[in-house]
Amino acid sequence: MLVRHFSLFTLCFTSIVLLSACGDDNVGTQASILGRWELTKGFRNKKETETLSGVYFQFGSDGKMQTNLPLGAEIPTDYELKKNEIHQKSPQAVTYVIQSLTDSTLVLTMEMRGMTFEMQLTKAPPPEEPIPQDSLTQPADTDSLSE
């Protein structure tokens, strides 16, 4: 009887662990892709190409993305993340497949006009906050030093 209860407990516990592991990975991926990504290498049909030189992607937490790929105007566009795919919701809809993602690198592939493109991107550092102009020109308070 004790073995039967132990087996039942083990089965229930394992099921709970496995089901929780099947949670929505989009939340983690969504947070990981936020920011600006810049091309380090581009491939067309598995051959390195310079035609993608200068390509960037900018993903915002507001569900908007921007890229300078020649797929339309360089304006913020809605995007949706589904598992390992980024769906760009523009007049010419594009699907990018996330091949790999770390905190500093992103590899995307896409199909366009019968060709496969691979883009190896590096995360750009966030822009620095500008120093307020008046803090640079104000003289130090010398009265408080002499007291």
C-alpha cells in the first residue's frame, strides 16, 4: 500500500514539474529581444553577403519594431512574438525565425523571393543619457566650502 501511494505521489509530482516547464517562453524571449540589434554578418542562401550591411532591428516593449531592411518604410511597425518567430505586421508581412538568442547575440532567418537570409546580430549598448546642459555650466557653490 505504501509503495502504491509513493508511486502515485511521484507520478503527480513529475506531472506538475513537466507541465510548469511547458509554460509560455514568449515572456522570456520578449524581454531578451528588446533593444537595438545591429548586423555583424549576413548570409544569402548560406553565402556571406554585403547587401545586408548596416541592417539593424529595434524591438520595443510597446509591441513596435523598426528595421531598415528594404521591406518598406523605416517606420515603427507592430510585431508579435510566437514561440521562436517574430511576425512583423506590416503591409508586406514578414516572419523572422529566431535561430539563437543570448543576452548579446541574435540570429534571425527569413525567406524572401525564394531566397533564405540569415542575419547574425549583436545587441547595441543602450544610448547614454545626455548630461543636462545646465549642470555643466553652473559654478560650484564655494560659500558652503568656506564654512
